[in-house]
Amino acid sequence: MARRSRNSRPRSAPSGAPPSPYLQRGLSYFDLLDEEQLSRLETQVDWLMQDVGIAFRDDPEALQLWQAAGATLDGDRVRMAADEVRALCATAPSQFTQLARNPQRSVVIGGQNQVFAPIYGAPFVRDLEGGRRYGDMQAFEQLVKLTYLHPHLHHGGFVTCEPCDVPVNKRHLDMLFLHMTCSDKPHLGAITEMSRAQDSVDMAEILFGAEVMDKNCVIMGNVNTNSPLLVDKVVTQAIRTYCARGQGIVVAPFILSGAMGPVSTAASIAQAMAEALMCCAYSQLVRPGAPFVLGNFLSSMSLKSGAPTFGMPEPVLSNYVIGQLARRAGLPLRCGGSLTASKIEDAQAAYESADSMHSTMLAGANFVLHSAGWLEGGLCTGFEKLIMDADRLGGYQKLGHGLDVGDEALARDAYGEVEPGGHFLGTGHTMRNYQTAFYTPDLSDSENVESWEEGGAQDMRQRAHARWKKMLQNYEPPQMDPAKREELAAFVARRKQEMPDAWY
Amino acid sequence: MARRSRNSRPRSAPSGAPPSPYLQRGLSYFDLLDEEQLSRLETQVDWLMQDVGIAFRDDPEALQLWQAAGATLDGDRVRMAADEVRALCATAPSQFTQLARNPQRSVVIGGQNQVFAPIYGAPFVRDLEGGRRYGDMQAFEQLVKLTYLHPHLHHGGFVTCEPCDVPVNKRHLDMLFLHMTCSDKPHLGAITEMSRAQDSVDMAEILFGAEVMDKNCVIMGNVNTNSPLLVDKVVTQAIRTYCARGQGIVVAPFILSGAMGPVSTAASIAQAMAEALMCCAYSQLVRPGAPFVLGNFLSSMSLKSGAPTFGMPEPVLSNYVIGQLARRAGLPLRCGGSLTASKIEDAQAAYESADSMHSTMLAGANFVLHSAGWLEGGLCTGFEKLIMDADRLGGYQKLGHGLDVGDEALARDAYGEVEPGGHFLGTGHTMRNYQTAFYTPDLSDSENVESWEEGGAQDMRQRAHARWKKMLQNYEPPQMDPAKREELAAFVARRKQEMPDAWY
């Protein structure tokens, strides 16, 4: 990992400053199901929570908390009256702010707001020059910088790729250090083991100070349940570590319908909702008012091989419906992303990512992890894919503002200047509005075929390759208090010394 | 043009039989604007029709009809009270059937139904082997056959590419003959000149018989207005030729916002609506009850070059809103498609096509011209693109059915068979449902990277190339009465003899 030591000198406007730090949505939602259909799903959710129950495994402390709250325990199976679960969930905020160390980059999660973060968790990376390979700390650092630099990514995520060249038990320290120093966007922390979650919270406390942290969410963890109906100690410990300190937690059941849930989209949605609501209730037992994001990750399956598929009609439908259910529950939602099973940045990747992300938008997902860079069902982070997806996010951001039908948008005066069969190019209305009328993406080529051929007949991924290389060449780190930076470096060094290397 | 003479022998099930001849939609619509916002747009539409007016040019017969109906004429500018225009439009059917010569392929246009047709009007074609070139009759015939064979294309369209090797004034005859003999799906007819529209109607009469034609829509024309605010004689003559015979007409204003309409999506939508409603009213003056499809084709513009852009947030928004306005007007809608400005079948093409088509679906477009094969802003038909888009149409068809939340979909019995942390692979519910649970596309590769590499590491367009080649190898023409075929051939031969070649 290359560390820079010159990043403490003051600079002018941050180079990666986004047009806005998150999307404040004006667009309405796509309400796919009607009241009666939603009630049927909610009845199923309630049945799963109070009659079927969810197992909280290998964590006696979690079971004690449930017991104290009046839940019924059968071994590690927890059942609770649905109205009690929902009453607990009601103490979670419907929206909250995650502070960034640069206050201009703080994000609001929940309500009418949408926040885009990159892919999370891929062990492999791929780019046009280097091909497919294991992720390492160099790639990770590049991805953190690209996420910092891209105006349409609001949030850094965390495991933009797995840096496999650093021991498993230590890599989170380097990763946190890079997020905190190479970027000033908000980000997530580690969850794989309780001490790593604690390190994340401790480093955030160094960065923000204990007082700020007492009153604000400055870091969040993101965990998956072990569907079906199982919450293991990784989840409960992460909830305890983050929420006890007043920090946020995202819990996302990952359900491949037919395997971790019934081979039915409706049933899988209800199951995901039940698992996530139980985790939300647990987070509120740990600390009432703790910021909680209701996550959802549903995938369909190839009938040819049983492999997970993405961007298909079933998960698209599930995005829309989970959006409705989350709004009814009054909880911020994480779902969707730019998902694909394709191995490369081809048309398949783009078709699947676009259908997945379009539905994510109309569902109003508040925190969109995996919004850029995802390949191979999440096994691989594509450098070109990251930049291509992020370019499209700018369009979704415009879409998210909705349609203006005010007087200026109706342009009546322009019709006084144009005869039938004429054109509006030179009208006063066009002059006043053309600069903001249309989203013009960087990576879409709309020129004629002759111009495109003269420019080398490049496809989108070749253009994306040139783009991210150039972005990195022009990277300058955001300004930072050198004392904070030293304190963080010292923490990382000390914690690494305390542990032997572990590679599993 | 290769003609087959063996296609009269009876065959078993037609090889290209679609799972259903059109989509019967269960999915709700995305209602983007609220009542007040829609009223604002409708007020603008009314203002354009009654105060600004639409010019009907170079066609005195059209002006006479307007005058007789009580419109106010100012030169060729036609103005009419909006409630009178809307009263005329109310005589057009909200849905109608277009018969196919194979009754199993007849389509219902309007209401809850959606019909997918391929690209229309491209002078160029492109495929991986032959590259980009002018369209010719051989390519046209191949495209007609592929459209016939593909289960997710319901309708043949018409100018799947321009066959530039046949004189302009004669090519429609060969094209109609190929649509009528190589396929038994419904299709459109010519509109570029009144006599060609008449040839189309005459050939349809040969194919279906005068009696059937008297009582049914068996062919339609598709025309563009000359936006802004101009309807030329190509449009009015096509309306007269098709509608006077009780046949259908699609009228689609093509508006590049900023050029043929104000640089505002809202204003362009209202203008398109006003132009199309005036054409609808005209069609109903020609023949009350004539099948009319309200068309819409809005595009945004690149700020870099002024070139039209596709799949961008502005036309996506316009699809949603025009869907609402068309439903309120009670008219079948044509809008959207799988549109892109990309020159090739790359990620750009797919991102743009998917966003365009996703919004087309949620808008409930009833007749989707350009649903497959579109490249280069419509200048080029891609063979691989056709097959790739059509593969995605199968997914949209599944999406269009909506989400089942019935008892079987809730799968309660499956939870009696599975413990927390277990799996649903072998449950009775999975056994009963897995075969129909998920849309499994032909061209998306969802296997792991090793399998994909062993298979040659092909991208989607390479797979699409192999697919369409194989489809054509296995093509067998649908059965046909040899006498009809001879009669059509004789008509074509006679009409060609009556005209000198014309190349413009």
C-alpha cells in the first residue's frame, strides 16, 4: 500500500466534489402492489416473525436481550408478536445523517434521499489492461480514489475489492486508513469479526472525535443474515458494536430464491422483510434510536445450471415491492444496484445492470450499495465497469429529480417565435435553458458513425479505460489535519503489532 | 431476393410460435405525475390545438374535411376547440385487434396489452461477420425471417431495414410480399407515397379477402408528423388510405427537444400530444371508429454536439408521462423501444436500450416499434442487436405479468420442511414451481468464470451472432395457401411493370 505524506497542505475546491452529496428525490415511486396485496405480504411477514421464528445462533448475549424484551425462545429460535417487533422498529429513525469528515459530503439516508456507493466484497478485480486477478491493496487504493473522484458516487462503501495480499485479520486497518485519508466521502467499516468492527468504530472516533461521535452517525457496518431464518453472531455482534456506539447498521438478507428462500419472489420478499425487521428490532433493543437500514438482496436462478442470475424480471419486481414495504415500515432501504452475472463489461453486463438499477431508482432505495463496478455476480470489481456504471448514475440522478411542469418548462413564449415546420434552436427559451436541459454522459458516444470511426471506433469500455486512467493521474488527496492522520497511522501500526498474521 | 416456392405444404406447429401472441399485462403502471401536474400538461395540449394551431400542408382535401367539421382555418393552420378535438378522438377505439394471417398470431393493440415489433426504417445494417453496409433485400428477408422466428417479437413491423438495392418506388412491393409469405405475424404497410400505401392495402385485401378486411384491421401504416406543429400530405394521405378502408394508422411526432420542440421535456410531451391528437381527430373525420395509435418519439440532445441521444433520463421521463396522458385520452400508445446512439452492440447500446425499454414497459406502451435491433440512433439495424434485445423482451414480458402474491406464491408449506440455515432446493413447493419461477434468457451467461472461459470467453454479441445464424439455418416458412401466394406474386409483378424504376 502506497501512503502519501504530502496530503496535509491546504488545497482549493476538492477535485472530486459531486454536484450534490446525495440525491434529493423529486420523482414519485413506482407502487407495484395495491393495498390488499401489500397486506397479504405483511401478514406473511408477521407469520414468519411470530409463528415460524428466526434463529439467533451462537450468541447467548443476543438471546438474553430477546428474552428480557419478552420474546419467546425455543432453543435459539426467537418468536415475538409482530406488533411488538414493529413497535421496536418504530424507534429506529426513518432517516438520519451519516457525517463525512468533509461536511459538504455528509449524506442523508432515508426519506426522499438516495445515496450511491460502489460494489462491496469482490475478491477479484478486472481491467482492460491487467485482466482478471485477485484484488490487492494497490487495486483497493485505486478504487477508493476513483470513488472519491467520481461526482456521481456519494459514498465510499468499504470493500471495493478484497485486498488479498494483506492478512485477513489486518487488512481492515489498512482499508479504513485509505478510506479515511485518500477520500473525504463517508464510508462503511468492517464487520467480519467483532474486534474488526471495534477497530472501525475506534478509528472513526479518532477521525471525528468522541463528542461528535456521541451525537452523530459517522460510520456504519453492512451485514448479511444467514438466510433462511438464521442470524448468526457476526450479525448480532456487528449490530452491538456499531449500534451501542450510536452508529449505523445495514442488515441485508441475501436470498437466492429456491435455495435460501422459497422458489417464489413474493415469499422471498416476505422472508427477507421478516429477517431484516427482526434484526432491526434487535438493534433497537441494543440502543433505541440507533440508525438502521433495512437491506434486501434477492436473486433469481438459471434453470440451466442453478447459478444466480441478475437484472432479471424477478429481482426487478422484488425491488419495487420491497420499496413499498420499507416505506410502510418507515425504515431506510438498501436494495438493488448495478448487478450482473456477466464476466466482462459487455452488453449483457449493461442490460442487466440497467434493469437492476432502473428498478432500484423507481423503488426509491435510500442506500444503494453495488451501484457501480459489479461483475460476475459480485465476485469481481471491474475498473471500467465502475466508471461506466457511475456515468449512468448521473442519468439516474437527473431522473430522480422528476419532471418539471412549471411555467418555464412549458415554454409558451417559444411558440411565439417558431412557425410550423421551423425549429426552436434560436428561441429565447432555448437560449435560457439548453445548458441544463439534458443529462450529457461522459462515456456515451452520440456522434455519427464517421466521427466515431475517426476517433478509433472505440467501444464504451475502451473509453471507460482511458477515463479512469486519466482520473487517477489527476488525483489529489483531500486536505486533512496531519495530526489526525498520524493518530490514525499510529493506531493501525499498534493494532497490527498486537496480532499475528492470519490468512483465513 | 431469394423466393421460396415450397412453402405451401402443411406443417406441424409453426417453428416461431411465441409463448403468447402479445403481452397481456398484469403489472400496474408507473404514474409519475399527479392529477394537478397532468392537468397542467393537458391545458398546454389544449392551448396548442385551439390557440396555436397545427398546420396541415399541401393537402387541400385535408383542409376541406377540417373546414366541414367546423375547425377554424388560417391559411393551412388548423385550430379547433379542444373539447371538439377530444370528442372526435373519443370515437377511436381504446383497443382493437390487428388480425394476422395465422389467427394465433393476431394481436390486440391498446388497453392492458403490449405488442413488440422490431426496428423500423434503418438504411444500414450491421452484423459481426459482414460489418456495416447498406441494407439490401437479402438482409431484409433475413430480418423478416428472424422476426418471424423469434418468440418474443409479436409483430413484424415493416422496414426492418431499407432494401437499398431495389428502386425506391418498387421496393415496398417486394417487402410486403416477403412479410406476407416468409412470416405469418401481423405487419405494417408502406406510407411514403399514397400509391404505395394503396398497394399495401390492396395486397392485404388479397391476403385476407375483402370481407374480412371490411370488418377487421389487418394492416396499419406508421407515419411521423413534421414537428413542430406541421402535418404534411404524407401523413394525411396515409391516414386517408388506411383509415378509409377501416385499417389502422400510427402517428408519431418525432421531436428532438430543442430543435423540433422546445428544449424542455414537458413542453415537448405536450406538443407531441397536441400533434398526435389532431391527427387522431383527422382520422376520425375520415372514418369514425378507425383504429388509431397515438405515437410519441422524443429524444434529448448531446450538449457537446447537438446530436440526438437515447436512453437518457429525459426521454425516460417522457415515456412515463405520455403513458399517463394516453391512458387518460383512452387511446392506444406507441412509444419507446430499445433505443441507443451507439454504433455497435456494446455496453453503451445495452445501457441505453434497457433504460429506454424499461420505461416503455412501465409506461404500458401498447405498440412498441423499435423494440429490437436499433443502433446508431435508428440509422442501422444490428443483426446481433436484434437478437440481444429480443432476448431481453422475454424478461420484460415476464415483468409485465406483475407479481403473484397468491397462496401458492407465499409457499407456507415450504417453511414446514426447512430449518433455519437450511435450504429450499428439495421442498415440495420448489419441486412444484421451479420450472416456471424464473425467466432464463438464452443469451445471458450466468456460469462461473471458469466455465465461461472454457466456452471460449464469448461476449454477448458473439453468442447473439451464433444464435441468429442458427435460427436462419433452421428456418421453415409458415404454411400458406398457394393460390394466395400466386395472386400476391402476380400483383407485385403487375405493379412493377406499370412503373419505371425510380431511385429517389
